[in-house]
Amino acid sequence: MPEVAHLPSNCSTDDLIEVIERDGAAIVDGFVCDTWLADFNSAIQTSIDAYKPYDYGEPEAQEFLGHQTVRLNGLISKAPNYIDLMSDERLLSVMDHFLAPHCGQYRLNSSEIIEIHGGETAQELHWDDVIWPAHFWAPDKLLQFNVMVAATDFTETNGATQVVPGSHLWDHESRTARPDEITQATMKAGSAVFIPGKTLHGGGNNTDGTKRRAIVASYVLGWLRTQENHFLHTTVEQAHQWPERVRQLLGYDLYAHYDENIQGGPLGYYEYGSPSALFENK
């Protein structure tokens, strides 16, 4: 049975990148501290308690997204210390390596809670890059990168994410995973699993009734539309309180990047200029 490699909390970015490039996934134990996680879980609980299941429209979408799964977006407005996770320098160093070469500027794609409850069945294995048609035009380019922090322990029986190590190198049109190629990202609360957009993965079965809560920070090439519409979850007034880097990650900035490898933009005008003008001299 394959395994997702575990690295210690003090691992170097180079070591983490090496494992991800080799296996298509990696776990960093103790990625966030206990205090941060306790504060986040406390802040987000009100929104989870108020959650009402969505009608996803199509039966296939409902099956994929879960009948017994809580999903929330807009975490920066629901748990303010999420800002520390989405702008963590260790995390962004990984994005600098995997995404920046294809865009110059990457964005936060989505902030999400995925809480799997008892009785939930395993999600269909999938790779996240398939969301964007660009994957047909540039199959060799990574479009998205997903980081999932365990807000509770991830176990084999409560829905720990299924992962197929090595699948980031497959031709997904002609290759499917055999049962003996699938493993689970079991880890303690506070740990994080790194899953680039071409690695097969999916939520696991929850057979023991213990809630499995994940905190997601995913990133996408800056010239692609994000899955989450951050501007409907946040306001310009809130954005005034954030560091410039956070505003840029959430799209409160103009996308433009020109070098010998990339010629792209400008995208995201505000009054035919950069939205960053809204935050000058404040």
C-alpha cells in the first residue's frame, strides 16, 4: 500500500518541494500551532452551526460534494485568523515554486471548510485542474494547488482524504487508479497535506461518525478565474485592514506580468487602473 510521506514541522521548503515533485503530495506534521487552530475552530463554529445544506442542482454534483458534508467559503470573513494561513510564508514559498513560473502572480483560489460527517461515502477521485478548460490547451502546466489543514484528526475511518501518489505524472485520459494505488492522508490536527492540481484525490468514507474538518487554502494562476468570488465574501472596508500581500492574493490588485517567458494582462481594472489605488494614502 502506498503512503503519503510525512515531513516534520521544521522541514525546509526545498525538502517539501522535492517530495511533492516526486510523489504528487506531502504531509507536513504540525504545520499550524495549537493556539492558532483552537482560535480558528472557535471562530468558525458559529458559521458551521448555522450551515444549511446547499441544493447543488444536479444529482451528480450533490453526490460529488456530499450528502453529509458541510462546505463553507469566505473564511477570512468568518474566522479572521485565516489570514495567517493564506499568507503563511512557508506555504507561499511552495506556490512560488509551482505556480509563479506560469503566471508571475497567483491568487487565492478558494478558502473552504470541508467537514465530513458520519455516513458520508467516499468522493469520486478527481484532479482539480480539470475545472478550467485551460488544462486542455496547456496540459503540461499546473493550474492550481490545494493545501488542506486538518482542523481535527484525519483517520482511516472518519474520511481522511484519499490520495493517489504518483498520479500527478499520469495521462488522466487513459489511466485510472487501481485500489492498491490509493492511500489516505491520515494526520493529526494541525498538520497539512499539500496536493497539486494534477494529483488524484477525494474525500474518504466516514464510518465512525467522528467529524473530519479540513481547512482549505487553494491557489490558482493569476490569469484564471477563481472558484470563489472573494468580492462577495469581503468588502473594500475590510480589505483596508489587510496587508498588501493579502489584498493581492484576494484580487484587490491588477494582474499584469511581463517577462521573457510570460506576457499577460492587465486584468482586473478598477476605473481603468489598479484596484490598489483604493488603498493609497489611507
